[in-house]
Amino acid sequence: MTNTSATDLAALLCSRLCHDLLSPVGAFANGLELLATERDPAMRENCMALLEQSATISTNKLKFFRLAFGAAGGFGDRVPAEEARDLIVALAADKGRIETEWAVADPTLAKPVVKLLLNFAQIAADALVRGGTLAVGAERRAGNCEIVVRASGPKIAFDPILGAALDGTLGPGELSSRTAAAHMIHLLAREHGGGLQHMASGDALVLGAVLPEGEGLIG
């Protein structure tokens, strides 16, 4: 198991967030530069569309990161389930060619559950390199909260090192900005007395978590 300080983990997560935001923010800057010099009405309209798209993507990413990695101030101990659903739908739309299915009946979710759902969704969406379906579900069963995210499509790309991060078995030097989020939710599940599971094949990736009911979907 890798041994990393909280400061190092925070730095790696920040690196990941900056990397993910660089593209839409860069596109926004390019759009502003073009708008400042362009005089053709049709081209200016295209610039405005680019700015609007980049602003929407950047805003959605920031909202996603706030709940997936941050303290999510303003929500209290619980988060509306529709907030998590909308962020996952936006994530899938940004990736393109991914359909989402939502199977969570409870109106609110505990923050640990939301963090697990969002991080699972990001890992699963990244695995759908040729598009497919992203199914998200959570329910209470036998005194626990069970969380399942399934990615299914024509090709699944899941690096075993991410599996090691979810298992908490990363070796020395294997914790990076790419594996930091998976390692973080491993620590989160362990902190709350739960555990994570994963199973990958050529056309499906299943990510699961079990948390004690006290950290689950009690609304």
C-alpha cells in the first residue's frame, strides 16, 4: 500500500483538476482573442457560440470537482440526488456518445455517497473510449448502502493501475495525478468502514462500493 501524506495527495488532486480544466478554459481564452479581432458577423457569432460552450463546460467541471473532491460547502451533510445526477449527465455529454441511466430513488444523498458516485462515474466515463452506456445506481440493503456504476460499450479501457488505486495496493511511485482520485475514494470508503470493488472485461466495467447504512441513503 502506498504511503503518501495528505499534502502530497492534495497536490496531486490539484494537478488533476488543473489538467482537466485547461482545455475548456483555454478554448474560452482563444474565443475571446478571436472575438477581439474578428469583424465578420458570421464569424463573431461562431466565436460567441464557442465562448458559451466553453463557459458551460468549465462551469459544469467546477461544480463536479466541488462535489467530487471538495467539501461541497452550502449543502450541509446531504446533497440533493438530482445535483449528482445532473453533473453525471453533463460529464457524459462532454465526453460524447455516452448515454446515462440513473437508478437512485432517494431524494438526498450523504456526501460520502456523492463523492463515490461522481468519482466512479468519471472513471467509468473515461473507460468508454468508443461511447456506450453509463448506468448509476444506489440503494440500501442489509444494513448497508450499495453503490454501483456500470460502463458498457464496444470497448472498455481500464488501466489496472486504477484498480490498484481503488484496492489500496499501489506500489511506491505509482500514486500520481492520474491515480490520485481513485486512491482518495479508497481512503474515503475505508474511513467510513466500507469497501470498493471493481471488475472489468472487454465490453463492461463495474465499480461498486458498500458503506454502512449510517453513511448511506437515509433521506
